[in-house]
Amino acid sequence: MPTISNRGENMPASPIRKLVPFAETAKKQGKKIYHLNIGQPDILTPPAALQAVRDAKIDVLEYSHSAGFESYRRKLVGYYEKQHIKGLTHNDILITTGGSEALYFGMFSCLDAGDEIIVPEPLYANYNGFSTAGDIVIRPITANIETGFALPPISAFIPLINEKTRAILICNPSNPTGYLYSKNELEQLRDICLKYDLFLFADEVYREFKYDGCECTSILTLEGLENHAIVIDSISKRYSACGARIGALVTKNKQVMATALKFAQARLSPPTLEQILAEATIDVEDSYITEAIADYDNRRRLVVSRLQNMEGVICPNPKGAFYAFAKLPIDNSDRFCQWLLEEFSLNNETVMLAPGTGFYASDNLGIQEVRMAYVLKETELTGAMNCLEEALKVYPGRTMELLSAEALEELR
């Protein structure tokens, strides 16, 4: 019998989706499950964007240009200008099948097999998968929950840089922690990339979702980084259109863009109907985003407040995205998340979380941590927090490790 590839054997399973079989079994048993495990917004997709697809007069559903509709890319230039990103042309934008493909194209254009990329962790779980697919080595640098997952000192990056190092990759605001990098932190990353001639990748798909008066700085605005900055973008979260699978690779580096286009040509083109929808989102009223941010902010406050008031739970206050990353008084997050689905219920309800272990590239980290996506209505989130609070009281593997009152206050 033929064997599968080493690449396939080593491909990590999604920590977000690997518990699905247990959730399906629980649902068959009649349990209601609050899904906080996946970043699937419940905000309505803009009706005008959906209507644009319905109204499209198409006799033959043709390929688009491999780079995507020129009309869409030109409109995106205007969108980025509103985000204070100046100097782009439509030729600096490549439309992709989701942000995932944008990251594939970017990584494969800039790194060879065996090359290394430095990534702060906790990290978006699929970065591990993308690197495995390309035989690229992730060199993780660990951010700690005790500091709210702030960027580690730049001095800690230096020992990780060698002749194989080609890039640094961040997610800003962060999936999974909700951490929002300051302009000063980004400028420090810029300086180290310029000093060592590295690419700086930034996954900026959550840029709109920022709270408490914070600002989100795009690396495309950093002076001197024009040939080093590569941005990953997507409409999935911004317009609650995850199923459209429309993303973008954005860079002013002409060589990178020309190389990425060759990968894009190999997959022929991004999907046509979804590009019609995506182009229509550019004309959606600003109030759509404003109202969504306000909604998520209320959800954030509810979830974080409840978590911070549960005994033994440590949860920094996220300043962006729509995730909370918490440390729980448990022995093992994988075991706990499975136990929630298999053995626990409160009034025949339970909650589905993503184990923290899957958001690290280093071994044996995240063992007591979980990610929660606050993408449900407030009444549903209240039910989910009720389940979690009660579960932590009765979980057989409960532990207790408390921070000082001063340390907890700094995280609020």
C-alpha cells in the first residue's frame, strides 16, 4: 500500500476544528453548544453586497484575471487610503482565495524550504500548517499572558536571527490573543527588519476591530519599509463574509508581487462571484463597521468581565480583534475542552472552546490556556460564561494558581 508524504504526515490538525466530532456527538444527545471555538461572526453580511451577486448579469461564468478584477483592486486603493495607507496602486494588490492563500503566496515568494521565519506566539494556528506545507521553519518567540501578550523585547529576537532567517510574521490585531501592537512596537520591528534585511509580514485582517480609543497602525505606513512590508488582508471578518474566501496580498515590493502573481497564475484565478460581492463591500456605509465594532466591544466587555471574576482565571483585556485568550485553573486544556463536550452540561448546555496548545509552535505551552471568540449575541455569551464558570467548579482536573492582586490589576 502506498504511503502518504512526510509533509502530509507532519501537517498539524486544526486546534479549532479537531473537537468537532465530539461537538456533533453532544448535539445528537440533545445538548445545546455555545460555539466560542471559531471566529465565525454572527453579524449579518452587508445585504447590498449579497444583492450585487444576485443582480449580476452573467451569461458565462468566466475566469477573472489571475490578480483579480482590476476594478476591485482600484477600489481597494481607495479603501486603503481611508486607512491612512498612501501610495498604493492597483498593481500593488493581488486578490486571493481568502487570506490563507495570500499568506501562502507571500511565504512561498519570499522563503525557500529550510528558511526560517520568526513568529510571536501565541500565534494563529494555521501559521504552523502554512509553514509545514512549505517546509519553512517557524522560530517562535513567546509572549506571556502575565504581560498581556505584549511584544517580547527586541533584544530577544536577536539570538533567533541567523543566515536562514528571512522574515518576521505578526498578526495585528492578534488572533488568538486580541493584542494590538503599538506604533512604537511596530517601529522596533521595522528597525530590526531593516538592520538584518528581513521581510515583515503582517496579517491585518482585524484592523477595524480596535477598542478603548486605540489605533491600529499598518506596517504599510512605516517609513523605509516599502520593500520589506507584506500585508495579508481579507473581507472575512470585516464584512462577516468568511465563506466568500476573498483575501488580498498587498506590498509595494514589485519583485515580490511579480513572483506572487506566478503562483496566482498556477491556480488560475480567484472566484468570480465572490469578487463581485467583495467589490460591492467597498461601497457599504461606514456605519456598518461602526455598529459592528460597538457590538463586539459590548461582547468583549461582557466576556472579559465574567472571566476576570472567575476564581483562578487570568484574562488580559484584549484591545483588538474579537478573541479572549485566558489561562484557566485546569490541568490540561485539550482534556478540559473535550470534557466540556463529552461529560459536562449545565441545564443541558455546554460551551466549546479552542485549546491553547494549538496556538503555539513551541512544545508544552498553552496547556492551561484557551481561546474564546466572542462572536455570539450577549445573551448567548452570558449562557456560555455561565457554563464555563460552573464547569471550572466541578472539573476533575481543576488546579489553582493565582496571580497577585497587583499583577491581575495590570491586566485589566
